[in-house]
Amino acid sequence: MKHKLIIGIAIVSLSITGCKKEVENPQINTSFALSDNMMKTTTTAVAQIQPVTNELSFYGKITADNNKMIDVYPLVGGNVIKVNVELGDYVKKGQVLATIKSTDIADFEKQSLDAKSDLLVAKNNLKVAQELFDGKLNSESDVLQAKSEVNKAQSQLSKIQETYKIYNIKAGSIYEVTAPISGFVIQKSINQDMLLRSDRSENIFDIAEISEVWAMANINEIDINKVKLGIDADVTTLSYSDKVFKGKVDKIFNVIDPETKAMQARVKLQNPGFLLKPDMNANIKLSFKEDKSMIAIPSDAIVFDKSKNFVMIFKDRHNIETRQVEVYRVVGKTTYISSGLKENEKVITNNQLFIYRALNE
């Protein structure tokens, strides 16, 4: 009995030792074979030499394109009697944003009445001058002078009428603030019953067209030399964490903020559905190619166990090998291998963990 017990312990000991060696020194397990069902769901990928991609992550903010954003100022002072829009509203070009009752408008109305009266007088004078000339009671120069007065009065009235159009003047000393472009109200500093000074220097609305927006990335000083114009960018936000907005770096601001020690880079983004709004926080990933190539495989192929990285090499259903590899870098769904794998070898990308355990536990 003692001899049998010693032999049994030795066999168990050898089996455990054999498993450990199998992972550290890969061997083919000829007794293992994938079933038909496993073969249907097991997928593989071919190891290929690819240029190494690097990826940098930065925090930033979404901003409107400054070239498509307009500050709206009141052209007159007065009492705000109505505000028609709120922050975040979409407005169309020409839409009335606010209505102001202004004493300045009253002056324009008086000027308009005076100009119309002056024109009427000038036309009557011209008629009289022409009749007198026809009766040989005055000279041609008198007629020309009267025509000149009509032209002058007409010009003055036209100027006032143009001012009316610019100021959107309505009857009753009313001035309407209208949207100069179609877009979103991204800033508002006007409320009903507010009294606006005629010398006010601050704008009352910001209107932005946001079919395209910018993502402003704050680049750490240590990474400044890695960021170049034209490199690809993936942008995500807290509001749409599962959606990736793709763009490219189109401008680098070569000025470092003395407080943050960061430099800004701008990423231009298409904004379908106006999902991205100014001042949203953004996570910005910049990716670029390095001047070297390595074996690349899908990140799903990696099995991490006992602080080491392994892949399952597939040759056929009876011939599967566990092999330790050295990972150089993981960039999203791609892992770059510095050693342990050759080009064109097949690695298992689905069911790999199950197969690893079946072979090594």
C-alpha cells in the first residue's frame, strides 16, 4: 500500500509540473481536439506585420466654429418688452429674437416724417418752377435748382428708409432684434423688462451654426512634439460615450498657457443631428504612425494569466499551441507583439480563454 501511495503522489506531482511547463515552454497537446460545435464558433486572425500606431489621450471641450458664430448687438437702447428665445433654441435667419421700445426710434420716426415732408415740398416747388418756366416767367436755372432740391430730399428719405430696414423699425418706436444667421442660441444676456443703455458695448445673443464644430484638445507639454497637423482624432463625450466622432487636427496653437502648461490643438468635426454642443467636455484620442513595424494581432487574441500574456496558435482542430508573447503596445482593438509570434501564424480570437483553460489547467 505504501508503494502504491508514493507512486500516486509522484504521478500527481508530475502532472502539475507538466502543466506549468506546458505554459512556459509551449507544447502541442495531441489529446485535445475542438468539437464540431466549437469549430463553428471559434474564429482566428492571421498575424501580420503592420506600421506601429501610437495613441495619445487628452481632455478638452467642444466649441462652435468661430467663423460660423455671430454676436448680436442691440443697435438702440430702450426697454425690452419681449424676448422670444431661450438659451439653446434653434433659430432661423430673420427670426425675431427680442423686441425693444426705444426713444432712439422715436427720433428716427420724426426724421422720417420730416424727410417725407421735405420731399413733398421740393416736388411742389419743382412743379411751380416748371410752370413758371413754361410761361417764360423764370429761367431754366431755377428749374434745375428745384430738381436738385427734389433729388436731395429723395436721397435723404432713402437713407432714412435704409436705416429703418437695418434697425427693423416698426410703428410705435419699436425695434426688433432679428437673427443674422440660422443656428443655435449659445449665449443670452437679455431678459424681459431689462433697460438697455444706448451706449451698451456687450452683445445680447450669440448665434452659432454648429453643423461643424471644433474639439479643442489641451496638449501636455511632454506630448507637444508628437502632435502634427492632419493626424486622426477620435472624440467622445459623456453625453454620447458609445459614439465616436472622427476628425483630424487642422490647427495647432503654438502658445503654451503659463498656468496649465498646455498647448491647444483643434480638431474639426462633422456634427450630424447637432449632437455636439458648445462647452461639452470631450475625450480626444489622437493616433499616428511610428517609423517602425511589428507583428499585429487583434487584442481579443491575448490571454492574460499569471502576469504573462499568451496566445493560442491554431494549426488545425487537433493542433493548437499555447504560446507566451511579449506585448509592445495595445492600441484599441490592435495589439503589437515584440516577440513570441511570427508573421502569418494564426491566433484564436474567439473561445481562446476556454481553449487555454482546457489545455493548461
